[in-house]
Amino acid sequence: MKNKLNLVVAFLVLAFLTSCKTNKIVNSDYNKHPKIKIDCANVHWSHHKGEDGPENWKNLCKGFSDCGGKVQSPINIETKNILNENDLKAPKFSYGKSSVNIINNGHTVQFNVDGDNTVNLNGKDYKLLQFHYHAKSEHTINGNYYPIEVHFVHKHSDSDFAVLGIMFEEGKKNKLLAKYLDKFPTVKGEFKSEDIIDILSLFPKNTSYYNYKGSLTTPPCSEVVNWYVLKTPLTASKVQIEQFSKILNSNYRPIQLLNERIVKSFIE
Ligand SMILES: [Zn+2]
């Protein structure tokens, strides 16, 4: 079981850090996990319709079989069906600073985070690993899409991750995008700078959220994620949204079935 978890975790990290075909980190890490090497290494997947598209991820290799599971993400959040849960608490952020390391891995644009940035979610500490973007949003609220969704990916243990999702709506210019959008690699690549980002400044002030148990939204779709979808959106200008969406190229997974799950709500 532990071995299986290790494999899952290796994938979790790699899925965000790497692309499908040639990458030194992938190859050296796969060498430590021969089963994955045989099974899912070099498997190409895509967000777009076709043989390697979302409907077929579960069939691409054994290691992606979770993509056909019952506890998948994203979902549509139907606000009339949510459970207002008194036991849920506000996130306690212990975020500091991170240097800037932006990667386009062919599936998303991602900021890798360094330094000690943690959030306490209902009694458990989760360490921030990276954040990345989808356009359109992956989650929908009452069936409605937002133009962009950002995912802050945190880890508590090998089988316990938390992703904080925040929607973007059209409005005032977004400061982070104003600074770096022109620097984002438009194809696979990397941008680094000496700049320092104040992580907490990237969050809305109000931290009311929807909470449910789900999965990674990209292969291997591991069902190890506590989702916290914030109710307060961030803003970006129309031009920023258009420019960013072009780079992200419809990198959102279709909505998954809720099945037996309950979505809880925390109101600050
Ligand atoms: Zn994501």
C-alpha cells in the first residue's frame, strides 16, 4: 500500500512539474519507480477532444485509472444543495515570500513556490508547493463558468493534499498578471527572476469557501484532494483575460459527476 502511495505521490508532483515527452526530471524520477516507467511514462495526454483527451485519460495507462473514478474533480457546485457546516473554520495562512519561477509545462502556466508557506485548514497544516492556472475555470457555480481559475496546490501527506481554487472575473487589472503575463512562456519553457512574491497578497480578503473531497484534475487524477473553492473571485482586465486564455489554450477538464459527495460551505 505504501509503495502504491509513493507512486501516486511521485506522479502528483511530476504531473504539475513536467510535460509528457522529454524531461530530465521525469526520466530520473521514473527510474526510481520502474512500474510507472513501463506504464505511464511518456504517455501523452491532452485537454482537447481526441484519443488522448479527457474522456480517454483513464484508458491511456494503468496509472491513470483513477481518472475513471467516482470522486473526481472538477465538479459543478450547485449552491442550493450545499451544506452549511458550522464545524468548518477559516483558513489560517502562514504564508511568507517566494522567489519567481514560472513554468509552462505544455498543460498549464505554473509558479513553483519556495520557502516555508503553509496554511492550516480545519486543524491540519498543508505546505504550498505551487500554483497554476486554467482557462476557462474548471469548477462551475450553478453551471456558470468563470474565465480563469487558479489552483494553489498544498500537501499535508502523501495521501492528503489541499487545493485552494480561486475564480477570476473581468474587472480591475490583476497585479501579478500585470507584472508577469508578458513574461509567461507561451510554449514549453521557464522564466525565473530575482523578484519576491508575497503569497498572501494573491488571495481575496474574504475566505468563505466551498469544500468537498475530490481529485487532481489532470492525470493521474489521484483521489487525494481536499478542495477549497473560494467564493470571492479575483479580477483581471478583459485584455489580461484574453491574453492569458490564449496561452492556456482551453486547459480545463470537463465537469465530473458529484456521485454521493456532499459539498460543504464555510461563511466567513
Ligand atoms: Zn489545476
